[in-house]
Amino acid sequence: MSAQPITSFKSRRLSAIDVIGLCLVALVCLWLLVNFIKEPAAFTTTFLNGLTLGLVYGLVALGYSLVYGILELINFANGDVFMLGSWVTLSVLVGWFGLQDTNALSKLIPALVVCLVCAMAFCAALNVGIERIAYRPLRHAPRLAPLITAIGMSFILQNVGLNRLGPAPVSLPNILSHNAVFNWHGVTIAWYQLIIGLATLPVLAALMWLVQKTKQGKAMRATAQDQDAAAMMGINVNRTISFTFLLAGALAGAAGMFYALYTTNIQFDQGFRLGLIAFTAAVLGGIGNLPGAVLGSIIIGLVQQFNEALTWNSPGSDWTNSIVFAILILILVFRPEGLLGERTPEGG
């Protein structure tokens, strides 16, 4: 008992690396403050755009965290499942409903509801199938085997997307008009921001409730702690893992729809890049930690938008990927458990 205060005291001592890190954070905060003072309206609009993008990233990052929390597997195919969710969005909205840039709200809302259900159902079924065929037979194999299999599944799904979409980007009608819903002191709030925010936040809240409060959520947490012990307590481990993949796929499908509506174009390899960004966000927040995945995603979305949209001394869009993945490297080196993750002691 007496050793605990000593440990806490030592953990508060700052090293030279900690000081350097704090200085970098201070410089970034200063840069943001100057941009806010120079152009407050543009800064606020950029912040809202980053928040919207971060929420979309959060849906994909939650899929990574859910699967990793259960199997300690990085499901690299999750990003490509997200890409196919965008393809389903294109097929439903344009192929089935024939929506164009200007459509009445009475036609738009039912189409979006049907599209969301189709994208989530398709991606959920696809993810469950991937787990059953590719991952379950390798559950007790060395960790390298399922990791390589995940990369292989990613390339397979990319080629499916290439077959369906072709090598060039495919445009969608600007169904969610980017015109402002309202304007307050130069700050614009657009339809796409409201719809994505109002649709994403309840999904995230429902997922947190399911994992923390329901019987199935308790089974998921028990399986994540110890699969053998969970099985001894009567939990169907295979069904619980399949349910986890179903949730991750449904989230990827919703993200694919929102991202397609947000960017108004999709590409067969978009899942690879965005999947890596979402994985970075999950690691930043704490892989396996659901609130951490959302926090990390919002931070990454803000970093991306601030870097590309702020005008005073911004590095520019050419540096976005370098900055995002530099954050990943720094987190892995200095705080591998992430911002909200808990450090687990090695051994007994």
C-alpha cells in the first residue's frame, strides 16, 4: 500500500521528452488562437467541418476498436467494407431512387432512410461472412496468420470495388445541399453537417448503451476479458464474436453512406486511406476503448480540416497525411495505450 504514493509521485515527474511534447502542444494552441483571432468566422466554420468529418471517422474507428477489444485483431478489411458501403449508397440513391441535385425533401428523406438500412445491412452481413470464413478458422493460430489474412481480405474487397466502380472516382449528386441552413455572424451551418451529426451521434450513443448496459454487451465484455472463462459461464463465444463483427460492419456501412454524401464522390481505394486514418484515430484514443475511438476521430478530423482550411501559416493539404501518421507514430512511441486507454502491467 505504501508504494502507491511513490509510484504516483514518480509518474508526475516530467522528462525532457514530456517538456518537448508540452511545448509542441503549446505552439499548436498558439497557432490555433492566432487563426481564431484573425478570422473567427472562418475558424468556427472549419471547426464544424472537422467535427463533422471526425464523426464519420468515428463510425469506422469504432469498428476497429470493437473487433480489437474482442479478438485483439486489427481488421484491415474494415476500411474496404466501408468503401462498399459507399458503393451501396450510390446504387440505392442513384440506381433505385434516381435522386438528383435538386429533389424535394419528401422524396429525399425516405430515400436516405432506405439507403442507410441497406448500407448497414449489407456491410454487416459482409463483415460477419468475413469473420466466419477468414478469421474463425485462424482464431487459435499465431497472431501473424489472421493479420495477413486481414490484409488479404482488404485487397480482395478492393478488387471487388474496382470491378463495381472502375479505376476513376465516381461522382454522386449533391443530394445534401451544401448551402447554409442558417448563417450567424458569418458562421454557416449546412444541411450535410446537421444530417450527419444528428444521425451519427444517436448511433454512437446507442452503441455505448448496448455495450455497457445490455446482456449482449456484457457477453461481449466477458468474451474480451477471457474467452474460455466466458464459455464456461454459458456464453456462446462464436455468436458473440459474430455479433461484434455485425456491429462493426453496420457502423462501416453507415460511415460509407455519410462519407459518400459528404464528399459527393467515391473511389474503389478510398477505404484503404480512410481505414488507416480511422485506425490512427482508434490508436490515438486508445484501441479497444469506444469513447477513445470517438475522441481520437474528432481530433484527427479537426487536425485535417485545420491543416487544410486555416490560412495563417498552415502547412497545407500536401502535409495532411504526413501529420496524421506522424501523430500515429508519436502515440505508439510515447503513449501506446492512447489518450483514454489504460496501461496494462506486463506479467503478474
